[in-house]
Amino acid sequence: MIHTNIKTLGELKASNYQYKSIKEELRTNLIRLKKEQKDTFTGVHGYEKTVIPQLERAILSKHNINLLGLRGQAKTRLARQMVFLLDEYIPVVQGSEINDDPLKPISKYAKDLIQEKGDNTPIAWLHQSERFAEKLATPDVTVADIIGDIDPIKAANLKLSYADDRVIHYGMIPRANRCIFVINELPDLQARIQVALFNILQEGDIQIRGFKLRFDLDMQFVFTANPEDYTNRGSIITPLKDRIGSQILTHYPDTIEIAKSITQQEAKLEQEQKNNIYVPELAKDLLEQIGFEARDSEYIDAKSGVSARLSISAFESLLSTAELRMLTTGDTETSIRLSDFMGIIPAINGKVELVYEGEQEGAATVAENLIHQSVKTLFPTYFPAIEKLVRKGAITPYDELINWFVTGSDFELANDVTNNEYQQQLNYITPLTDLLKEYQPDITSKDEAFYKEFILWALVEHKKLSKEVLKEGFTFKDTLESFIDGI
């Protein structure tokens, strides 16, 4: 059907147009995509075997859907992706406030217009992108906002009595007829407002003041909710929950690789940052590990969750930290350093909810500990594990490096130095180079400096070395010397 050529109801009838409900549209287009072996939901990683099949089953069942999960689990993104399962265009009665279908009008305006003009009734076409409405549930939302109310100004202008249904001002839900309507954070909606949704979900009709309205609204509802909300702010009342066809649980990424793909897709970086700052894969892994550590931390409230936005914001801050150093040193290109991770602490602070013990420690301390713990967790993946207890007289791969600090002087690693100076500082410790050659012989020259710094930080976490924070960098030294110095 060439929609631009059809302007009137008569032409629409002649085109053999058939009315379909929005749920039928979603179902039909999903079936077509599955038969063509095309992806139904794109840009959402880690849900291919879990959430997406459940969502597809709900669509095939023509259910209204509740996406239940912690913050930062792509619930709203999934809802917005459903728009692409709609028909590209649908016909509506021109001028209708509630997107009346020309063959199945429900409003008084559309019915009167069709009765008056018949086959000459003008037709407009609604694109799929315009068939999505979204409302964040807040305690101040009213029935008038989402359902509708009497408009006294309209009554005065048209000189109508309040008994005339033309004085009704439709709320967001009627105006989203034949659309996907999303209510985010449903438990925040007051119970009396949730009650107003009963008939709409079950029967498709609305109730406004004393008017005897029965609109067969054609809606696809998608709700999102956080399990924490059930106790902290409100709840989804049982009768409403009973009317929602499918409740689907979302989750955080299961692996670092999935988490990395999300971060790389969502991070908003400037082109010069992408071109001029090199990020080792180990640095990306370390960044994602921080999120995993945060979800397991005893200092962070697990019920609140740790959003995927933590890694995204942290990655943006990480590159900005390197960029700021580059502007200071005058380098035209640079590589991420492990010390740059201290620059992501502000990005972590706002993304986690601390329990009482965490508040006592302080947000910055908890964030820094997450970085340290991530280094400790990832280290055995790349190098031999450092045992806490080593049999007396046993030789370890790190003896030569540790002895370098025992017999040598303190090693200071400055932050705001040029790339060449940074590499020269690390090359000064010859046992570091030997360790890399033995256990990571295939890494590129760009990665060497980061790996060397990674080893030093890991030895600190395993109490083989100590680290002192300076205003302009770090000092690494032997633990015994640190003990004598009182560090």
C-alpha cells in the first residue's frame, strides 16, 4: 500500500485495507522477522537467551508486559525497541485526538466526521516512530493526567454544558490509542491511580467523571518496575498485577565481555578521544570488573543494584582523565595508565547506594577499594597467582622483582609526565620487563607500560609491596621498609 496516495476514507476502502489491533501488528511482524531469521531486539546485550525470548513469548501471547529489574538493566530500552515491530504507517482520521482508525472510529469527533463526509473523510498517516508514549510515574501524577478530565475553558469557548462529552480533555492514555504506552517505575504511581488502570487493561474502556464513556482503546502497555520499590516507595497493587499478562525479570551482564560491549556501545566519546587515546583491553576488563566487585561489595546495598551506567560513566571519565593529562604534558597521543583509574572515583560515587558500614568508610574510600579489589581479582587471569602463604625457601616468579625493591631504592611513578618519561620510569625496573616476556610475550608495545603498572599494583594488593599516594603520583617500596617508616 502506498500510503501517500490515499487521502480519503473511500480510497482506503478501495485499497482493501484491513484493521489490525496493535497487539496483532506486534505479533504479525514478530513472526515475520523470526521466519526471516532477523534480530527482533538489537543493541541489547546479554539478553539473547534469557529476557528476549520471554519478551517474544509475551508479544506472541498479546500480553501487556511488566519488566521487573534493578536500575540500569535496559528495561526502557527494550520497551522502546518494540516500536520497530509495528507497521511502518497506519491510517487515522485526520484531526482525531485519539488516533481513530477510519474503519473503526471510537471518538465522537471521528464518528460525526465520517457520518458527515462519508467516503470523503480525510485520512492522515501515522508513522511507527510517533506511536510511542512514555510516562514516568511520580507521586504527583493524577487521573486527569493519564485518563482525562473536563476542560472548563473548552466548554466556555464552545458554549457547551458540562454534560456534553465534547468538553472532555483526554489524558495521555487515550491520546496514545493504537500506540505502545510505557509507564516507568509503576510502584511510584499512587494506588488510586493504579485502580484507574483496571478497566483499561481488562476491558479497554476509560471512565472520566460522570460520563458514560466506553472506548475500545487499542493499547500495548509496557510497565517497568524496580523490586526495591515494593518496599521503599510503594507497590504494584495486586488487582493491577493480576491484569498484566507477563512479568519478565531482567538482569545485569553475566560476563565481562558482555559488559564491555554495552559500555563501548553506550559511552559518549569525542572523536579526538577515540583517535588520540589508546585503551588496552586489560584496562577495559578492569573497568568492567569494578562493576562486578561493586555488586558483591559488603559496603554497597545489593537491593539497589549497580547500574550499567556506572561502567559507562567511569569509561568516559577514564578517557577524560587521560585527555587532561595529555593537555598538561603536551603529548598529541597517549595511552591509559592504571593511575588514571583514580580519576573515575567521582563517576563511581554517584552510582552506588552505600549501606551503613559503607557510609562509615566514605564513598571515595569504597570506590578506591573497588579499584584495588578489581586489580587483585583479575591478576591471576594474566599472571601466576600470588599465594598468601608460601612455603619457606620456595621460589616464586616475583622474587626477583620483590628483591629489587628490597635492595634498591624507592620507586616513584609520577602522574603528569609525558609518555616517554612514563615508559622510561617503568623500564627502570628490569624484573618487570622479564616478567612480561615470560608470561605475556604476545602483548603489543602499547600495552607494556599498563601491564607493568598492573603488576606493581597487584603486588601491593597481595602485601608484597606497599604503595604511598603522593600529590603527583605514587611511591612503591618494600613492605618491610614501609613498616619501619611507619606507613
